[in-house]
Amino acid sequence: MRIGIDLGGTKIEVIALSDAGEELFRHRVNTPRDDYAATVQAIVDLVRLAEENTGQQGTVGIGIPGTLSPYTQRVKNANSTWLNGQPLDKDLAEALNRDVRIANDANCLAVSEAVDGAGAGQPLVFAVIIGTGSGAGVAINGESRIGGNGNAGEWGHNPLPWMDEDELRHRAEVPCYCGLQGCIETFVSGTGFAIDYQRLSGKALKGAEIIRLIEQQDPVAELAMSRYEMRLAKSLAQVVNLLDPDVIVLGGGMSNNDRLYQTVPALMKQWVFGRECETPVLKALHGDSSGVRGAAWLWPLKV
Ligand SMILES: [Zn+2]
């Protein structure tokens, strides 16, 4: 049995999967925000709950909104900031009396979709979360590629490629929280989409409200979406030029816009070197469950 934990800023979710990927147990609790010791305890309690309910012991994988530094073995880059600097895997291994595996939540999405999702069986899956923020992960033969710096897939903090005049202005006006400017995340996250709509219209609306306006043929909302599609296409074309993945999978709130799966692949061709690109861009099959399923699959079957 595999136990996966999705450690989010507001909820912690546990899932227990059989070897066949069947869901045996699932439960979620509120995240004890700003309290590291309580967060560790909440994870331990969820693992015990899953094991009591299934009567089995499992391997434990955890998806976090950050990464473990390969140099210090401590959490870095987590927007749940009380995790940063903490030796989360060591503390959990001690509390649970077994090895645990920890990966970034976007890496978990990539693993989940590579094992039995939209990219099932594909050798190289590039998975993108376009939600409040934007991150990406790489799965090679169903396993997470983390890299010596823990940075594989951190494409969201590359600069948007081939910026036009307006994008250069956006770069100056909307700095990224990472300390640099012009990061892909500032354009292709749901937050970036809403900011761009606000720059066009002067109105601060939520993503879902802008999508409703598009359905009502609002020209400014439509313009924001077409700009968004082009920016996502440029950013993914750059991934094709670098990695040429077998499939690109999208997750997170913005991935629920079904038009992206027609518009973005068509727009990518003009930016890919040689102008040929048939790379499938697909919606995450497991939706919001991909993070927690991928955390469980951090322990692959052959281990
Ligand atoms: Zn950045």
C-alpha cells in the first residue's frame, strides 16, 4: 500500500492507494498554519488514520509547496513559510519510524499523470500547475526528476520568452516574489491572468468572474484570455525546444478552461524551432487529486 500526503497551505490530505492505484482511504484536515510541530503531528496522525482504516502499513510520500534543498536537507521555496528551513523528511522519518519521500507538488502532479493519468505510460511528462502560482514538474519513466539543485521543472521562474512591448511593461510593473522580474509565473498563473485583465480594464476581478465575462462575449475579458493563451504557448514552446516532452499536462484552476487545449497547441507551432509541433497538451486526468496521488506514487512499484 502507498500512502500519499498533499501538504497544502490550507488543507492536508491523505490518500491510501493499492498497488493497482485503487483508492482505499482518503481524508483531509485543516493545516495548522504557522505551527511547524503541529503540522508534523497532523501528518503523522493522518498516516496512522489511513493505516488503522485499511489495516495495512504503507510507504509514505509527501507533496509540499516547496522543495527539500539537496544541500541542507531542509525545506526551501515553500509559500507555506513556516516549513522553510525545517528538516521535514528527517522529522517525519523519526516520528513514523520509516523513510519518507518528499517532492514539490508540481513534481507530484507529473508523477501522478505519468503513472495512470493523462500521460500514462509516456516516458517524459512535463506537468504544469497554473493556479494561484505556477510551477512545473518533470517525470521520467514515471519517476520524479528533482535534480542536483532540487530545481528540475522550475520553469515558472524563467523569464517569459519573446516578450512584446506590453509584456516588457508588465515585467517592470509586476515583479515576481522570487526577487526577479518577468518570470513566467507572473504571466501564466491565475493571479497573473487576473492582473493582466486588471491592467486592461482597470477592474480587479477573480479569475472565475473574468471567465464568466468571456462566456458573455466581453471583448476586454476575451482580449485578456487571448493574451494569456499566447503567453502560455510561448512558454511551453520553450519547453519543447529544451526537453521535447512526450506530453504536457496542465493542472490547477486555470487548467479548467477547456479552450486552452485547442488554442495553445495551435499557437505553440509558431514559436517552436522549425515550426513543427504536435506535442499533446492535455488536462490532468485526476484533477485536484493528482497531487495527493502523485505523492503516493513517489514510491514506484518496482521499489
Ligand atoms: Zn520568479
